[in-house]
Amino acid sequence: MSKIQSSNSAEDEDTPTLRKLFQTAETLQQTFASTPSSTSPTAQTTLTRAISYYRRSTDLCEQLALFSPNETLDDISSSDLQYLQIPFHLAELTLRVTTTPSEDSLEHRKAQIQESRQQYTNYLKRLDNYSILSPSESKTLDRYLDNPDNFSTASTSDASKRRESKIAKFKDEKALQQKLEHIRQNPTALQNEDSALRNLHLTDLKLSAHRAFDALESIAQELQILSSRPPAPTSQEQERQKQPNGRASDARSQSHKAADGYSERLDPSLSSLLSNGRAGPILDGKGKPMRPFTLLDTRQRMQAGVFQPDHNLPTMTIDEYLEEEKRRGGIIEGGGAQSAVKEVVDEDDLERADQETMKARRWDEFVEENPRGAGNSMNMG
């Protein structure tokens, strides 16, 4: 009987618990975050191990039926709230996996992004199911589910309103970050009070929801960029590019070069120089602009310039020019006979009369202190 009990205890020790798996994954994630270079082989190995432990934690949560859509947030214990964040961690770490340059690196990156987006979606859906998301975040989640490829956290197209929405979102995220740091500064309360621990996990979940929406917006933009990227060259095209002097061995490759616009000339063509490298159609078949352009009234200007002299015609009269110069301060007024006319001071204006009297006294004092010629010493010392 004692042998059977000892064998059962040994099996229990070999089987990792959910708490142990999650703590190991958290430790590996922190180790990866502190690595100076996230693309180094050591960091990528740590990242792969962290993803593996998070996936094992996910499988164990499903086996234990830890979360159910029929439950409410009050039915989840405070210590189990942290496991709701596993899909968020998986989504974050999946995007950090680097790929080696190869022919299928583009498809591999797309697969990574799709997997990460699915994890973010599962995370936000679970939070919404437990009413952890705010009403505005629930509406944002509905907008994302309706059109994930063109998702944006700001629902309006107005630039000023988008800016206000971004600022408000940043303030909310900063407030959650400060609240989270304040709760973590009291570890004694986290160990003894269940409410403090529950508040910590809920705040962390809400902060992660903010970051998940931002990540989904970035994923949508990256997928659009990857979809417009040209396909990787085939092995035949790579071999043709490696041939000396760029010469092909048959006439078929020559016609292919001509069709692609290939030329062995070092200088670009005259049309490309005149167009500054922007030759080609402006709009595609659907009317979408393919390159920047500026609308000009060239046709009207050319039509107005017919039968005109080859020199520039005046654009204003002399009087208009003088008025403009006067407005800009280019004409100095005064002088002449008007400069000798002195202003007559009203005798009834006592204040003005006192000012003129004091001005005359100061001038007389200055003349007495500085007689004429006193400053001219003729270099005699």
C-alpha cells in the first residue's frame, strides 16, 4: 500500500501544474524582454520556450475547463484571473519571432500575423464575455469583427477628432498604468487581501485590452503592406540575374527583358528624367491614385499665353506700386518745407504745456553742460 502511494506522489511531482507552467512562461518572457538583442539566437530560443509554455498552459486551461461562457466574472477566483491573459501573451510573443530570408519568408510572416491576430481576437472576446471591457471598447470590438482588414481604433475620418480620440485613449492607458504601479507597490496587501489581488489582475487585463486594440490596428496596416509587396523572384529569374553582363542565352529571355522595360543603358531615358522617375499612369483601373500628383491649370495658362509678348507685362500701375511701397514702409515721409512747421500747442491743455516746458528745460540744461565744440579735441587729448 505504501508503494502505491509513493508512486502516485511521484507522478504528481512530475506533472506540472497550471501555476508552475504559467510562472515559468512569465519568467521566460521577462528574460526575453531584458535581452539586449531580441533577434539573437539565444533570445529567440528563450522566446520559443516561452511560447511553448504558454501553449501548454492554454491546453491545461481547456482540460480543466477553467473558463466557461456560461460563467460571470464573479465566478472566477482572483488567483485564476491572471490566466485570462495567456492569449494576449501568445499574440505578443508570436509577433517577435524572426524569420530567415527565404522564398517563403513573406508567407511565413503573413501566417505569423494571422496567428497573432487570432490570439488577440480570442483575448478580447473572452474579456467582452466577462464584461471586463467598457461599453466603448465593446463597440470598438464590434467594429473590428465587422471589418478586421481595415480596422482603426478611431472610428471617424476627421483628423481633429481622430487626434482627440488618440489623446483620450493615451490618457486612459496612462491612468491604468499608474494604477497598476500603485497597486504593485504594496505586496503585503496583495498577499493578505483578496480584493487587492483581484483589483491588480483586472487592471492588468484592462491595460492589455488597450494594447491589444493598438496591435490589431498595426496588424491590419502591415497586412495591407505585405499584400501590395511584389512576389519573390523565382529560381529562374535569380539565375538569369547571376549571368555575366546580364545577357540571356536565348531570344525568349531577350523578349522578356524588353517586355519588362529592361535596358543595359547606364543613363535613364529622357522621359524618365523629365518626369523625375514618375512616369506611368496616375490612376489605376479602379480610380485609385498610384503616385503623388498635383492638379495644375496648365491648359488655361497656355491658352491665355497665346499671342502675348515674350517679355513680362506690368501687373500694377505706378500709383498702385507707390501705395504698396507706402504700406510696406518703403517710402519715408516728412522733410522739406513741412519739417520747419512746428506744432502749435493748445494753451488750455495744461498737461501738454507742462510736457513741452519740461522738454525745453532739459534741452537748455543739456546745452549748458555741453557747449558747442567741447567734444572736438582735435586729437589733442
